[in-house]
Amino acid sequence: MAEFTVLVLKIAFLAIVWLFIVFIASVVNSDMVGRRQRTQASVDSAWARKRKNEPWVLAIDSGAHAGDRLQLVPKVRIGRSDACELVLSDDYVSSMHAILSRQDNGTWVIRDLGSTNGTYVNGNRLQDPTIVGPADIIRVGEVQMRLEL
């Protein structure tokens, strides 16, 4: 009976080790190869039409996506994860780096989500959620962006 128990424990241990190896391989693969690029989030056209005088486009000025324009939805998560509305393939960007959200009063607020390299507005590292507008330069990793009307 004791031999059978030892055999079961050995098999369970090997299974756990292999699961760990597969998990590590998938993480390394996603970091080295990168993720599927997605630079436009869907937007409800009625929502966009109602707010003609508010910033509604995020223009990317530098990095791999320079020149891209992201139509804004009320909440835009920025990072390397596929769960983000704006996926950036930049080594200095965290998987969930920052969030840009529209407040009820129509202003846009950006908040860093505890990233290692920080989020910057006009060269200043964010400590608290910060209101941003068309005149502000937002930097996430090495990517610069700005809001446009």
C-alpha cells in the first residue's frame, strides 16, 4: 500500500512540474513573440455623435503605432494584455499599465494602474488620477499620445 501511495505522489508531482513548465513557456512566448496588435476599440456611433466638442480620438505620436488614431470609448485600458482596448507592444509597458476614462462631467481622466515604469502627463509622473485634454501629452512606456477633438 505504501508503494502505491509513493507512486501516486510521484505522478502528481510530475504533473505539477509539467504544468508549471507549460505556464512558464507560454509567458516567455507572449513576452518574446508579442501579442496580437489591436489599436482600435469599437465605439458606439451615437455616443460619438453626442459629444462632438469633447476629445474623442486618442492620437498616437510615437512608438510602433505612431500615426494610429484610436476612437475612444468611455473606458480605455492601456497595456500589453489582450484584455486592453489599446494594446501596445512596448517593453516598458505593463500588461495593465493605465486607464483613460471619461467622467460624467465630460472630462477625461488618466490613472496609472501601478505600473513599474509609470505613466506621464506633460513630462510629470502620475501619482494620482489626472484630468487630461487636447493640449496634454500622455506617455506610457516609450509611446506618446494625445487626445484630439
